[in-house]
Amino acid sequence: MKKLVLAIFSVLSFTANAAVIELDFSDTFANYGNQFDSGTVSAENGGKTLSMFGNNWVAFEGVYNITADTILQVTFSSSQIGELHGFGFDNDVVFDSVDDYKNGENRYFQFAGTQTFGVQDYNTYSVPNTLETFTVEVGKFLTGTFSQLVFINDQDKSGANAQSSYSISTSDSNFVASVNGPGVLTLMLMSLTLMFASKRNRK
């Protein structure tokens, strides 16, 4: 099974919720809904940023657990706003006109674009070349486990020249099943180890 690699950054608290994980887009992706028409998709910034240009929809395979409390911090930018920019979830790489488009709109979150599709609560990006971070309360709109994380960079009219950049982080250690954030006991042991090491260095 393909999976998104994640990086766990420094933890400065005795709670598991303090662990911040960032998605790494260095893994391979699939052509979602046969919508990879043209352009390029690449991982930048050490894999932390997904960069898309042209007219393309892609999906990353994994195990994505969404609960009522799941919140994602999504940093987005676009130098060329197209028809649809956003992300969402599915259990296959087929974009079905009924299940996904008509009945699955709550599984997709739009940030920008001249057309509208999916949840519109975050469709506020309007100034090209600016960087904006959205606090997406995913769990308010859907729950469950999904196998595909989908990104949309759509512009199939008047030239395939849309551009999107996405970075995603979360403190929800259960969001991706393959990653377990450090528990309270682990954090305490880490702290004690650092404390004893510091005392030894002073002698």
C-alpha cells in the first residue's frame, strides 16, 4: 500500500496533542478521475509542499481517519487562479458523477476558483501570489476512513495554466493510520533523558 510519509516535529508539552505532523508529498500519486490532462505535479520544500501547474487532479493513497475533531491546517497559494482549487477525500481514484459530484460534495473543500464545487466555507482566496493558511474543520463536514487524499488544480478552459501549492499539517495523530504520535509516557521519558543528560554535562 502506498502511503504518505509524515514528519513529526519537536514536542514541547506533556500531551500527545502537542505533536505536529506535516504531510510529505514525495510519494507517488495517481491520476484522479482521469483529470490529469496536462501540466506538472511535484513535491517541493523537502516534500512538504505539493506544487501543481496546468490542469490536473491527483490522489495520494493512504489510510486517512477523520473524526468529528479532525482539523487540518492547509497552507495554500496560487500564482494563477483557475476554475477549481482545493482538496478532498475518496475511496477510489474514480470521480463518479453521482457519488462524488452530486452526493459527495461535503468531501471536497474549495479555496479558490471561478467555478464552485464542494464545501464553500473556505472559498475565500482571491489575491494571486499570496500565501494563506486555512484552518479546515474537516470533522464538521464528514467522518470515516478514506483511502485517497485528493488535490484539485482545474483549468480546462481558456488554457491549462492553473497553479496550486498546498502544505498540510495537523496535531491529530490518528489522521494517518501509519503514524503514531508520541504518547504521554514517551514524552515524559524523553524529558527525563534530556534532563539527566544536561546534569551529566554540567559535571
